[in-house]
Amino acid sequence: MSDPFNIDINEFNINLDPKETPKEYATSLKFDDIIHKRIRHVNEIMKSGFEANIQHRIVTFKPICAITIIEYLLQAEKLTEIYLATYSINKDTLNKLKYIVDKHQVNCTIIMSDFFSKTRKHQQFSHKISEWAVQTKGVKVKFTITHAKVFLSKTESGKHIVFEGSGNLAFNARIEQYLIENNINSYNFHKQWMEELF
């Protein structure tokens, strides 16, 4: 049996943005390859799958972030909603999130640090995030004082995935700690405080 996580990036149909330069396209292919390599790390951790009310706690140097978990879930699940709280997100991760939301028509709520809407260096980037939310049905973004890092996803099959820990929406090469679980109570707890911010 072939390894489903040994993925050749050339097998994917990539949704090209007509404004995308060849350099941006090459960067997106490279980023996709990185994500699919990270899925192997998630597979090692989640050998038992997402059984209800079982917590998986990890401390790792392996760069895992919410985008990796989203891609892992999409291999077997249809996502109906995504909630993200983060201090920061990098350009490649944002582009990947946009692609996933558009392709899979998933409702997406993002809570992000207002630091990125206040500093000159990041104003253009935060403006693009806000613009995307305004132009895309089912996408909401809130810039506020936060350092939270939580990802939630509800699946069509009834799973309530919670991924929380120290990492932002980027690939960090640091010691990071995470908790991954399928738990409706944890899910609703986090979803409630996020929704209350709007």
C-alpha cells in the first residue's frame, strides 16, 4: 500500500490567481510542499484519529500550525466552519487559508492582534485581510488586543476539532506546545468568546 502522506506536489491542481507572478506561483508551490511534509508529523501524533474527548498534548520542535491541521482534516473530512485566533499570520499562510476557504466554501472567522492593523509596516497586510473579509461571503475578521492561539473546525461528520497552543499561523522552528482534541464542550467554549468579540 502506498503512503498517502508521500505527496507529489505536481499532482495537485493549483488555483492560480490571474494577478499572480511566476515568482509568487513558485512560492505557493513550495509552501504547499512544506505543508504536505508537515502533515506527516500530524499523522505520527494522531495515530488514533480524532476520537471524541481524547486530548493529544504535544511539545515539539516540529513546525506545525493550524493550516497543517486544516489540510490534515481535509483529507477525510468536509469542514463546515473555521475559527482562528492568532497573534500573527504570515503571507503564505494567509494565501493558503484564502484558497481553502474559497475552494471548500467554508465559513471562516479570524480574531487577530490589532498590532498588525496599527503599525505602518503591517497596515497594508492587515488591509488585505480586511478587504478579503468584506469581499468573501462567510468570512469575518476582527482586529483586537489578543495573544490567543486557537483553531476550531466543525466537520460535516459531527467532529468538533480544537487545536490550541503557543504557535502562531506560521511555521515556527521553536519549542511549541499544543493540545489537539475532538471535544464539543471545548469547541463551544472557544467559539462563544470569539463570537462575542463581534
